[in-house]
Amino acid sequence: MSTPTVEGLRSELADGILRLTIDRPERMNAVDLPTMRALGAALDEAGTDPRIRTVVLTGAGTAFCTGADLAAAATNPADPSEVMDVANAVIRSIATVPVPVIAAVDGPAAGVGVSMAVAADLTYAAESAYFLLSFVNMGLMPDGGASLLVPAAVGRARAAEMALLGERVSAADADRFGLVARTLPDAQFAAHVADVAARTATKPRRAFELTKRALHAATLGLLDDALAREKSGQTELLASADFAEAVMAMLEKRPPRFS
């Protein structure tokens, strides 16, 4: 079964595997508000549909997800508080939906794309992929739970370097740091993800639900607190002169001049 959820998100269900593909390749799968709303709704539906045993989250074309579509937001601005609520709902759904979520990162993951990838239960990266907490480069702070999810995976020191320097982390380093479950050669990536998805789709759903709940409580029990802190801070920063300057500089293809 294949159904377009909204323009920008493809949803395909076959053999117990729900494949959710961010389908905005012309924007390197940068997400707008309708796409994020649809993604959250699809994940929530997966939690109540007994046919679904595994979710695979990926991106179309050459990117996983390069964060929020700031160019679209500049021409059609939304309430920052609403934007944060929608993004936070997606992260909560990835973390709590009672089936395994596999993030198939076969290209750049930046901004909230990193958050979505790391919130997944099983995160696999192709060797050509990279991860970029790009927020500071735009005058922003990490969101989508990244202030908790990333240090939970790699430790405080590595997380601080990623968040404060805003530099790329290669897939090989992401594997070495513990940010992903495994990095694979590009030629083997799709087959490995398909194999893992097929294996998890045959296992008992209730066991997955209780296992995820236990792992979440042990490692991400403060996720809601982190999301609340990020919403407060990011809402302030999205209204700041520095962010406005960063967006203008991006549109004008020049370095930003921060205050």
C-alpha cells in the first residue's frame, strides 16, 4: 500500500513495515510545517494500527533531512511557539510509538533532522552521510530534543562540540562516537536497512512496546523537560535580530554579521 500523506511526505505500508519518506528533494528534505504535522500524524497512527510492526524513516534523493525550511518560513512565517510544538510532537512520537523506528540516514542530517535521526530506536548511516547541529550558525539553539538526545548518545563533551561549533560530523565519526547504531558502505546500506526492518517486523509488538518504554525511562526520562527548555529558548531566539540576520544572509548568499 502506498499513500501520499501530504505533499512532502510519502507513506508506504508493506509486510508490516511503514516507510515514511520525507519527499522534498528540491529542498534537500528541509521540512516545512505541513510536512512535520503530517509526519507526526503518521507516527501516531502507526501506534494504533496493529498491521504496523516497524517504521522506517528516511529521505528522498540525496539527503535525510536538512532541518527546517527556513527559506519557506521567511516567506510564510508561522508562530514560533506553534513550530516548536509541532516539532516536539514528532520527536515524542518517534521516541514513544510502540514499535521500532529505524532512521535510514543516507545523506545529510542537519538541525532537527539530527534530532529525528537520534530519537529513532535504530539509527543507521551510509558512509557518505553526515550529521550537523547547525543551529548556532543561524543564531539558534538545538531543538527537537537534541540537547538531551545527542549527549545521551555521545556524552557531554562531544555533544558540546557539535552544538557550540556547528561543524559536520562524518558518518564514520558518528559511528565511533555512538551517535548511530552502525555506519555502512553506501552499496550495502539499503540492503542492511531492509534486512533489519524485515527482522523486526516479525517480532512481538507488545514486547517491543515494553522494551522501548523501559529504555526510554532509563535514558530519556527527562525528554519532556528538555523539549520544554528548548521551546522557551528557541522561541526567544527565533524572534531575535541574530536569527533575522542569519536568514537574510542565507537568502543573499553571504556570511552573517551577528550582533
